[in-house]
Amino acid sequence: MVDIQTQHTQAARGEAVRDADRPRDSLIATFGPDKPLKLDAGVLLSPFQIAYTTYGALNADKSNAVMVCHALTGDQYVAQVHPVTGKNGWWETLIGPGKPLDPARYFIICTNVLGGCMGSSGPASTNPATGQPWGLEFPVVTVRDMVRAQAMLVDHLGIETLFAVVGGSMGGMQVLQWAASYPERVFAAMPIACATRHSAQNIAFHEVGRQAIMADPEWHGGRYHLEGGNPRRGLGVARMGAHITYLSDAALHRKFGRRFQDRENPTFSFDADFEVESYLRHQGSTFVERFDANSYLYLTRAMDYFDLAADAGGTLANAFKGTQTRFCVISFTSDWLFPTSESRATVHALNAASARVSFAEIVTDKGHDAFLLDEPEMFGIVRGFLEGARKARGLDGRK
Amino acid sequence: MVDIQTQHTQAARGEAVRDADRPRDSLIATFGPDKPLKLDAGVLLSPFQIAYTTYGALNADKSNAVMVCHALTGDQYVAQVHPVTGKNGWWETLIGPGKPLDPARYFIICTNVLGGCMGSSGPASTNPATGQPWGLEFPVVTVRDMVRAQAMLVDHLGIETLFAVVGGSMGGMQVLQWAASYPERVFAAMPIACATRHSAQNIAFHEVGRQAIMADPEWHGGRYHLEGGNPRRGLGVARMGAHITYLSDAALHRKFGRRFQDRENPTFSFDADFEVESYLRHQGSTFVERFDANSYLYLTRAMDYFDLAADAGGTLANAFKGTQTRFCVISFTSDWLFPTSESRATVHALNAASARVSFAEIVTDKGHDAFLLDEPEMFGIVRGFLEGARKARGLDGRK
């Protein structure tokens, strides 16, 4: 019996493709009944699938693999055109020919996280037991569960040790979790714009987003896939609120200020008078075209639950005890969602665990989303750190 | 014909009182057809009414009047039990016997702002032309309109000059507007935790709240008073999101951290696992008991439109040109909604206008809401500033 299958899906011609089960332009690994995923919630998930993309080739001794982890609303389309939006990959600033993560040198893997909606098992996926979308019957997952699933994929690909794990925001949480859960399998780790636990304020923002979704009558208690409808307005509101937290006061001021949209004077109405209002509405309305509302609930919940210190008996340094991984921690001055103080706390814990760690705070006014944008200083740091790690790993002499 | 009436309303026994028209335990001034309010939107509002409370007695030469201006979700119940919630007045920390604003010394006036929902004309009020609630037929109002209405009330009370105008947040905007619109009528002004214009980020947060309300199907395009229903969930979500901005990351961490609500471990569900979630949900659900959703739209819009520099031809200092008013500007270190930089800009403009101005930044981790809380340093500053102004005004020798 074939318990694990990897298939390359393509857009079916002339028929709608349900991306939650069969995402276009993506690989899928299916884990059968003999490979259940043991979740933190105490549930065995089986069967399940992980959708992923790869770029570049694995070298002979399988030592050049890099796992790239996506943020809350990202997916596996990290360095290729997104099949739904038609936009470029979300981290093509960092990944590509001549870029710090060059597919000519690395075998780059990016999964859709467990709980996501672009092909990895999640609330929008078909529950194999019922043939209907899971909805809220899908078990609540954690960042640790996401990483467990990624580790099973890495096993499936026959890779023992990842050369590097890289990610920002929720992706950075996965990087830290990789280093904590599988220290011997991570040679180098780059957690960017993240923290070892979600703050009360961040939980609060997530809760507002969830309430916006659950307040939408089209949510139907999470059963909208079955009952028809789609809580687009609620999800749009959630996205609008969250999007503010990804930027900065300064960036919003620079981009929009108090400029009116297509007019000189206020309309004295509730239309989108200001450019920043139009921008936010656009962010909300485009997001709902590509994201599942229940998935948003699950992934925000996973971030809320993230707390490496609690998992390590209350002492953060114990999460990294004895680690041989090399760390490069990056933060951004204007990031108020994951401020530098959080990264500093991570670095202190790594120091306390006698880890190899370098730390860079990058001066920018672009806020949390800076890690996705054109930030030459960040690219330089990633490049330099990876070069050093290549030498330490002896990668350059290998084929 | 009596064009202006002041009446003291009381809870009608055995029948529901519609607070939007006849608020309990409040005074009301009604302005008839010969006293229209000319709004910035270019509309004459007439008739209209302003609900207000007073504390203390006006002295013989009417020189001891203090106007206290409320914030977005405040009302005229500044120093007395609120008729809906049963809670103490919202600024009893500052106002009362022996406190910096002592009714034994001052005649304190607090109005419900124009556009509000506790008795001043607003979208929840009955439109006299139709006998039905205004809803979105009510004209959009500005902070300047609110202050115009207050000035008409002050005229009605026979007061030429206010000894002081005091307020925080949207109340502080009214203080600044008073000083700009009626410099000769304001002896002393205390704008607290505010700005001379609403920032792009703050407009963005307001827009999310409005979208949450307007996404609620019970909003019915603003006609819920007529069609039945009440967009409680949307308004609750708006309040939850806004409430986060009134606090600070540090305050939330101190109050709630990542503590679970009534349990040791996560439930792996979307219940309110964390204390901060329960707290926010409570904030949302109690708010909707006392506040009108359309009013929330109007008042956030008024704040968005606030821009003293734009009103003064683009140069902020011109808004205060030739002013004789004494200013005391106060900000709080952890206020990220109206950060100290905004107050500094106000002070710079006042300096450029050669105004008398003192400025205090108070160190606290309580965020924007600090102005409503027990902040002894703020009380000391208010007391000291008012004492100085009393001397300058020669108030102490008067009856």
C-alpha cells in the first residue's frame, strides 16, 4: 500500500479546482493511516496532506535543503505566480537567481501550513470521513503541529538535516519551533520579525478578527461550506484590522497622510473619503478572494497558543538547551506587532543556552511587513549569514 | 415663542425613556427655528437640542465656568452615576469635592456632543420633520460643529468667557477647536492626549470599526431603528478593536499576560481561552448597551475630519494666531493613539503663535486611557495649572 504520495497538481481545464484539496501548481504529499499526525490537542489526524512547492535541486548528500515558512496569510507560492491572484510569489524579493536564497544553490521547500487553505489539511479541506469540508470539526492545531507535519514531509523527501529554516512572523515562530523541536535537524535558523510567544495585545487583535468573522451571519457557525454563503464581510473586516498592525504609523502617514481619494474636499459621508480608507477596503476585499475564513480562525489561534517558554517548563532558555543550531535573529525598528524587544528576549534566551546567535535590528519605517518588502539591509544580512553557514557546513565543495 | 428651553429630564416611571431624545438625569437646551446651527457640511440644523449636565454654581460675574468635553464614547455624565450603566461618572477622578475641578469653586458644564446618543441631536434622535429617528439622514458633523453647538449653549447660559475648557482625546480636539474658533471666550485650555489632526493610522482604525458596523446585516443601511434589529455584533467588534488602541502593550501584558480564563490549559477551541479575550468580549458587549451604532459612525467620522491646520490655510500656527488663551498640553508616554509627538507638534504651533503654553508628558504604561484613570501626576498638573490661571484671572477674590 502506498502510504505517501507526491503528486503535482495542475489547473484542471474547464472545471473549478478546489484549492483547499487540490491546489493548482503545487506538490502534495499525502500521509496515510500508518503515518498519523499526533496533534497537541491530543488527536490523531489521519489521513492528512501537506501541499508544498520546491525550487532548485537537492544535492547528492541532501545537505542543501532550506525550509521557508510562511506567515499567517501566506502559502506555498513563495517564489512563483500565485494561481488565484496571479501575483508574484510573496518572497521573490529574497528567493530567486542571484538572490540570497538562490535555487541554483539550495533546494528550497515551502509548505502550506497545516490548517491552511491552499492544499494542506485544514478546515476548508474535505474531511475524508464525511466527504464534506471539515469546518470547525477540524482539530485545533498549533505551530508545533505545523512543524511536526513539515518534519514528516522532510522525512518523506529523505532529508535528514535542513541546511536552514527561514521565515518571518508566524513563519518565524515555525523557525523557532523547528529549532526547539528538532535541534539536530536544523543547521541554521533565521527567525525574522517574530517572538517566542504571542503577546496579550496580539492575542487581543486576533480575537477582534475572529469575532468579526464569527459575527458574520454567513459564517453559519463555521458551516458555510455546507450551508452556502461565505463570511466575506467579516473576513474582510478582520483583514483590514490586521493589516494596520502590519504597517506603521509612519508608513501610513508617508503613503497616505490625510489625502482625500479622487477629490479635493470631504464628502461629509461614510464613503471612502480618505485614500487610506480605500486602500484598506481594497486589502479586505482582495484577501477574501484567496483565503478561507475558518482557516483564518485556526491560524490566528495557533499563533495565540504559541509559547515556547511554557512548553519548556517556563524557562525559555530550556527550549534551546544544548542546541548546535546557528541563529540569526532579525527585527525591524518600526515593527510594533513583534517589536525588537521580543527579538531581544529570544536572543537573551539563546545566549543563556550558549547558542551561536547573531542579531540585527534593521532601521525602517515600514513596520512588521518590512520582512516582505525591498529591504536591502535584510537581504545583505541573510546573504552574509547563509554564506557563513555554508562555509561552516562545508557546502561549497559539494555537488 | 420660546426658542430655547432648558428642562430637567427624569426617568419616566413605568415607561421606557428613549435616552437619545430625553436622557435621564440630564438638562436639555432646545434651539428653535430662529437659532439654527450652521454645519460645516453646509446644512442648517434646526431645531436641535444639546443635552448637558452642570456641577457647582455660576459666580456673580460668570467667570468661573469650565467646559469639560468628552471623548468618542463618553457623554455628559462626567461626575454623576450614569443612568444606563449605573457606573460612576467617567471623570470623577478629576471632578468632585477637593479634586482639581471642584464644584465648590467652578461651574462645570459637560455636554453630550452633537451627533451623540444621550440627548444631543444625533442620528439616534427623532427627526422632527418625520417623527422617526434620523439614522443616516442626520447630517455629518465635525468637531467644529460640536463646539459651535457648545458655544450656543454657553450663550444660552449667559456666559461670555469660559474660565477653562478641558478634555482628553476627542474631548481634547474640542478644546483645541474652542481655542481656535473662540479665542476670546477661552481663558485657559487643557487639551489632553490628543492632536490637531487625526493621523492616517487612526483614520484606518476608525474605518475598520465603521466597516464592522456596516457589515452587520442588522445595521440595515443605518435604518435599524425603523426596521428593527440593532447591529450589536458589529458595534461590539468595533469597540473591541478600538479598545485595544486605548491601552498599551505593557498594560495588557501587566493586566492579563497570557493567562488562561478559569483554567490551567488551553481548550483547543475558539472559546475565550485567554483572560484578555474575555475582557475584550465584555468591553464589546457592555458598550452596545449604552451606545448607538450610527452615533459611533458619526463621531469617528468627525474625528477623522479634524484638521486644524487645514482649516487655517495649511499652517497650524495660524489656527492660534494672536491667541491670549493659556494652554496646558498633556500627553502620556505609552499613548500610541495620540503619541507625545502629536502633542509636541501642538506645542510647537502654539509657540510659533506666541501663545502661553506649558507642556507635560506623563510617564505611565497605561496607554491612551491614562487620562481617565488614577494618574496623580496628571491631577497635580491640572490643579497647578488651574491655580495659576485662577490667579491670573483674579478669580479667588470673587464670589
